[in-house]
Amino acid sequence: MSSREKYWLKVWSDRRVFEPDPIQGKKKMFVTVPFPYMNAAVHVGTAFTAARVEFYARFRRLQGYNVLFPWAWHWTGKTIVGMSQRLKQGDPAARRTFVQVDGVPEKEVEKFTDPEYLASYYTKASRQVMKDSGFSIDWRREFRTVDPAFRKFVEWQYLRLREMGYVVQGTHPVVWCPFDKSPTGDHDRMEGEGVSPEEFTLIKFHLGEWALVAATLRPETIYGATNVWVNPDAEYSEARVDGELWVVSSSALTRLAEQKHEVVPVRSFKGSELLGRYAMAPLTGKALPVLPARFVDDSLATGVVYSVPAHAPYDYVALRDIQQGKVESGRQIKEIADKLAPIPILTLKGYSQVPARDAVEKMGIADSADPRLEAATSEVYKAEFHGGVLTQASGPLAGLTVAEAKPKSVELLAKTERLARMFVLPERVVCRCGNRCYVKILENQWFLNYSNPEWKAKTRQVVEKADVFPEDARQWFYSTIEWLNDWPCARRSGMGTKLPWDKEWIVETLSDSTIYMAYYTLSKFVNLEKIGPDHLTPEVLDYVFFGKGNPASLAKSVKTTDKRLRQLREEFMYWYPVDLRNSAKELIPNHLTFFAFHHAAFFPEKQWPRGFGINGMILIEGKKMSKTKGNFVTWKGALEKYGADGFRLALALTADGMDDADWRGRAAEDAKGKVEALIPFVKKTLKSTEVRPENELDSWLVSTFHRRIGTTTEAMEELKIRRAAATVYLDVWNDIRYYLHRGGKPRRQTLTEVFGAWVRMMSPFTPFVAEDLNRELGGKGLASQADWPALKDFPLDEGAELAEWVLGRVTEDARKVLNVVKGPRSKLNVYVSSDQAKNYFFELAAAKQKKESVGQVVKKYSSLKIQPDRVFKLFYEIGEEALAKVASHRGFDEFATLSEASGFISKELGISVVVQKSGASGLHDPGGKAKDALPTKPALYLE
RNA sequence: GCGGGGGUCGCCCAGCCUGGUCAACGGCGCGAGGCUUAGGACCUCGUCCCUUAGGGGUUCGUGGGUUCGAAUCCCACCCCCCGCACCA
């Protein structure tokens, strides 16, 4: 870090510039960003999101708001613990990420086996990098989500939510990791992303007094069953399941037990023992042989399936394999198989009676090992589901479509009492910890009742009343609110706060961070040790946040003072509501909407959030940032490379709206260069100034600057950071360059004023260089505390703007001509329109404006020999707005302007320039062009 | 599949809400010139095609439509990105 950066950081800190307390009567602005999760180094994505609020905060501060921008750290959840765990298990990938991507010293990584240490390391590092970036955060309010006082806040929150009926209990099937003893979410899986529990139908085939329990997704095919498959190599068991005698694969026993079945194992044996026995099917009453099939996965469902070779390609091929002697199964098995043939049970357009065979033969599938069986299965299944109609072979199901037959078959089976159900993972799911997952029916889980229609309706209002930047994002909120279902809000493992009424459960990360912004008003007092966790009883918090209860008696009961409690209440009432919460768009479907839900539940309308800011995700050189791809850019790394101001400006110029922000090294270099060039540019420019009266060009600069202030202010107020920054650093800079380039010595006072204001406009984005410049320019106080430039200090001057505009048009026209005309060209004659032509022009304009007939006017000026069409074409060319401007400045002296600028034009074009006025006597007009001149469109002639 | 966003002149991107001043802002890249011992930085000009007088032609994913007039409004289609939940 450079010494000047250090210097200003110290000044801001010493003067407590960013430590706001309530000032009654002063307008306030409370802005927040979701706290980052402390399992890794903060990166440019975090920085991008946070920087938008940082810029906004500094901008609002200059506008005179009392701005609070607090920060905290998210430790809740199991990710930190999980990473620590993996490191402990010696996972080399985990270590590599810490060391190579995040740049953690080896010595520190050793200690990361302690999750708390891991989180505290990153917290410390992240805090430092944010401070070094000059973020205007009130660090007095910082906290971690595991702090005792914060836990009291979360406990209070959940007690109240439950009382309001928003926390309910439920029992649901979940993907379960037996090692973690916890549900395994998508991101926690090594294998099986996107797989969720599916309900299979279990059908009991009688095997003497035992039931061989087969699992299926297609119970309607039961009439087509020819045999039952088991895996001859797998282990099976006899067991009492809910008092019945079942035969299933041994591994299925665990899964059944997790699905609320009472399981008592009796004995286990190899699958081959079952081969050749006959099992009686329900409904049909047929005795079906048990045959071997190695495609049967004993770890899926019950490890037993029944075979429908006519309609299931796997079954068809497995049976054919045995018949063709491809399976070593002994003669007896083959003889049984030889007698079996597919039993068609439905008709399907475009297929024969045996669709499974059609698909298998079409694809040329050779045997059970062929991976294309998967595709064949899905093809047949889809076709049958949509177009299959059951035939007489299916008995009571005859005439039904597959879709209709499915529930009907279940109904029939239920009557036979030979039906059961089981949740199954249709594909392998492996937890990050390496263990195979299965479905568990998790009982009495706690849910946030987001499906509650009244709660939804109220939440919708929260969003309706708030600003959403950009507006495009609003619809997404509404759809999310509609779509959101009950959310499991507590888990068994990880860091966090226990549910106060059920200590087995820990409030989950997305659920403990919905109204914590309110806690920022309290954390200041906690950190200053004015109040401690013991004081924060639910009743006290009711008072602080709801104003309920009597502060005097509450104070007595928790041993603090009445005054203190009133102060907490005042602090909250002053800062709330949140004026802006900004985050990346991927948080709309969860965090931001949860945030809206909980505010709807807890607070009255006047304390609902006022604004949502949404930004895109960060890309690195056009590609998604990823630790494994090696294109990961940490905040620290970027800060060190480009400096605080350079980094900040690069972030500001990256993207607006929900567009993804493309972080490019090249652009960051550029930003850094711009920042560095500022001071020399300002210094050098000021040195070249002189003291003199204001001329038209000076007025032009001031007037243009007026417009720049306008666009910047408007953009900032709508959180269009890039637009604002581009105006300040690109447009304004270009304006000044043009002003210098345009000619003459710059006027000292004009530039001093413009620079003074310019610096204040830079201050939100690049505060360090702004402070330097502010000092350089003799500004009093700090640029971080100055006033945002006022429009009235930079008056508009349409006349001056008109002059530069016409000049630009003339130069452009002349360039076009020069481009096209070949031959000698040493002199450009510029003919400004005569007074007569000018009158003609304006009278036509007026007539057109009033939609009057123009005949009179045309006749009046017929001597000019200017076709009215030409004038109308010009009107069209310059546009209505410009025409109005021209019309309201009839006094504008085009001749004087262009005469004055002839030197400039000449320099620009590298040719001598003579400006004359049409109609003047002694006109040099060899091309006879002068008569064509019109206002804003002088005639040109090249010699 | 459902939901959200988007496809603009080599690349990135503005404009679209509130149709005409849009061959279309700005940046990058590229070309020419200036400055400089040289390079870099910086400054000026150029960068769809055609054109010996400021002009013309064809462009804003594709195809229709509305309109005197459409990148902008309407309809259909194609393509890309993101989210889809027990988790940050």
C-alpha cells in the first residue's frame, strides 16, 4: 500500500468520518450488502457487489445524508466445518485451494483444522483488505454470526416467528448422508448433482410365507411381468419389516429403516440362492421364476425388480442374454428362461407389440452391458407414457392410457395389501465426505412457512413499495415469492444458533440472516460494551425493535439502565428501515426474497426496505470465475496490483444493471493509469491558465459541466454506477480536453471551479486521489465530506453550447468535403447565412410550428432562390429539439462565432479558412455557393 | 420443463421504457499523423460499402406486422446466459 493511501486512511479513521451516530433531524441513509461467508478469501465478485454500495454510500454522504454502511461476517453453516474436516482428512485439493488460490501461508493452513480458526483467519484478512480499499464502513458495528449477542438476536427472532405461526414442523424425505448425519444438498455432493428422491412402488411377490419385494416406477405393467430379477452376486436378506416377512437386498434394510419402517433382520444370503424359485405376483396370480440379472443394483431401492420384457429394454435384453446362453446360469435356469416370452400389454402407435424389442433392434444393442440401453429405456418409456393404451392383457386396466393406468394399478394393488412405497434416489449420490447417500424420512423438521398465502401477499407488498434497481429485476422477485415453498430453516450440524425451543437444531445460514440489518443498530453498543448478551432477553429485544414493554422495568430486570434501553430503541428507530440492500442477482431467489419475507413478518410498513440493488455476476476475462479453472482473482490480489483507487475505478466502470461484470486486466490497467494521470493533468493544466474575463468557450465548459453533474447525479440515484463513473472519468475529462484543445489560454477561475467540483464527483469512486487533489486545489476539509456539486453553481448557457455545436457541424461538413473532393485545396471559404436567409429560416420554422401555410413566407423571400424543401430537410436533419433551441436563440451570431473559430478550424483541417457573410458586399465567392448558406449550415467552398 | 435476463457496426458495450437529430455513444483492437533519441504514455484523425462538394446504399439474432418513418412498438421463431431449493 502506498504511503498516501495509508495517510488518508488514517485521516478518515482519526476523524471518525465513517462512524455515524443518529443525528435527530438529519436525513439518514442506511445501506447494506449481504455479509460474506468466511470460508475463503473475498474476491473481485464480493468487491464488485460491495463497491456499488460503497460508491453509493459516499455519494449520499456528499449529498448531505447521515450515511450508515456497516459490515459483518457470516460464519453460520456447515461449509466452514466441512472444509476444515476435509483438511483434517488430508484432502490435498482442500489444502491446494487455501494455499494457491487464497494465498494462505502453509503455517496458517495447518491450523485450519480448527474451523473457528479458519473463519477467523479469513475474517481478519478480509477486514484488512476492505479497510485498505478505503471502504467507508462503520467498523464499530462489525460482528460475526456466532457472537453470543447475535445468537440472542437470532433466538429472539425465531421465538417470535414461531409465535406468529411462521415456523412449522414437517416430515419430508431428504437425501441423507449417514456420515454427516445431515441432508446432503446439491453443492455438497461429489456425485449425483440434481438428483432428488423419487417415490417407487413396492410390490410383494409371494415366496412361500415370505414376500420378495420388487420396486418399480411402472406398476401398471404388472400384467406384463414374466419373471423377477435379482442380482446373483449381491447379498440379500430375510427380515421382518413392520411385522411382515420380506426378502430384499441386505443394503435395502438400512434404507427401509430410515424410511420409518421397523426392520428386524433374520438372515442374509447370496442372491443366487433365490434363482429358479417361483414367486407369485399379485393381481395376476401368476407364479414367476426368479432369474439372475447383473444390471440389478442391490443398493438401489429393494434390489429386486420384476421383468416386463415386452416394454422394458433392460428386461428384454437380460432375458435374451440368458436364452442365448450369454449368462452362466446353469442349465435349469436357461430352460426356465427359454419358456418365457414377452407379454405385450399395450398398443403403441409406430411400434410393434413388443416396443422394447423394436428399440433394442433399432439401436443394435448386443447385450446387457450396452450403455445405450439407458437411451432405449427412456425412448420406450416416453413413447408409452404419452401414447400407450393398455389392452385386454391387462385385465381391469384395459382401455386406459398409461397415465391413467398408473394410479389405477396402485389402487388395485393396495386392495391386495401387497403394495408398499419407498423413496429412492434414481441415481448414485455421493456426499463430499465420500459416503453414499440415501433417502431418509426426516421427522419433525422445522420449516419457515413461505407457502403461507397471507405471508406471500404481504411480502409482495414489500417489494411493490420498494425501489428495485434495475427495474428488470422486480419481476424476478414476484415470481420467486409465488414459487417459494416451505423452507427447512434448521439443521443438525454446523455453526450457528440453536433453536431456543429445540436445541437439537441449529438455525440454517439463509434463515439466520434475514433481519440482521436491524442488529447493526445494536452491535455498536455491544462492541463498545455498553450492553452484553445477558441483557438481550427476548423482552428487551421486543422493546428495542417493537417498542413493546416498559423500558424502566425491563432495565431493572436485566440490570441495565432505562436510559440505555431507550438509546438502543432510538438508534434502531433512527436508522431503520434499510434504504438500500444490494447483492448479486443469484441471491434474488433466496436471500433477498427471504429478507423481504421476514421484514414483512416483523416490521410495520414504514420499516420495510426501501430499495433493492441487483448486480450481475463477475466474469474474469469473459469466463466464469472458478477456483479450479485457475482464473480466480482475489480482492487482495487485485487491490495490490492496481491500487485502491485503480481497483475501485475499474470496478465502477465494469457493468451496470443485471449484466454480468467482466473483469479484464487490461481495463483495470487502464483505470489505474487514469487515476495516476489525474494529478499531473490537473497540475499541468492549472499552470497554463491565465486570469481573464469569461468568454463563450468558458461558458460552454461550465454549461457542459452542468449537464455532466445532472447525468451523474441521476445515474447515482438509480445505482447506475458505471454510467455515473463513465460520465465523471471519461466524459468530463474529454470535455476539459476539448476545452483545452479548442484554443486560447484556459481561464483560471473557470478551471479552478470545474476542477473543484470534479474532484468532489470523483470522491465516491476514487477517494484517495480525490483527497490529494482536493488538497492540491486548496479545498477546505475533506473530499469525503464535501458537498456534492450543485447545478446552480454551473449555469447553463445554451448560446455557448449552440456555438460549439455549429462549429462542430461546420468542421464535420468540411471534413466530408475534403474527403470526397480531390484536386487543389488550399483554402476553405465558409459562408454564413445572410440576415435575410436567417429570417426566412426562422419564419418557415415558426410557420411549420404553427402548422400554417408556408406559401406566404416562401413568396416573401423568393429573391433568395432557396427552395423551401431544402430548409425543411435541414429542420429534419437537426431535429425538433435542436431546432427549438436554435429558434430560441435568434440573436446567436454565427458569423462572429465562426470568425473567431476560423483559426481553430484551420488548425483542425490543415487548410486556411476564410469566413464571410453571404450578402455582404465585395464577397469572394468563386463557386457561387454563398447563396446556399442557411443558419447552422454555412455554405462551404474549397479552393 | 418452470422462472429471470439477453442477442447492436472485429471485440466489449450504450441506445430500446418516452419511434424520427442513429451508420448508431464510449472503450479496446487496428491504421495514419503529432509529440518523443527510441519505445511507452499522451494528443488528433480514420476504422460497414460506394462516392471528385457536405451525397447514396446496406446494417442493430430471424421472419412477419403496425407506422409517412423502427435498433426502438406488436406477434412468431431461433440461439445464449443465470436460478430451480434443505445450501452459500
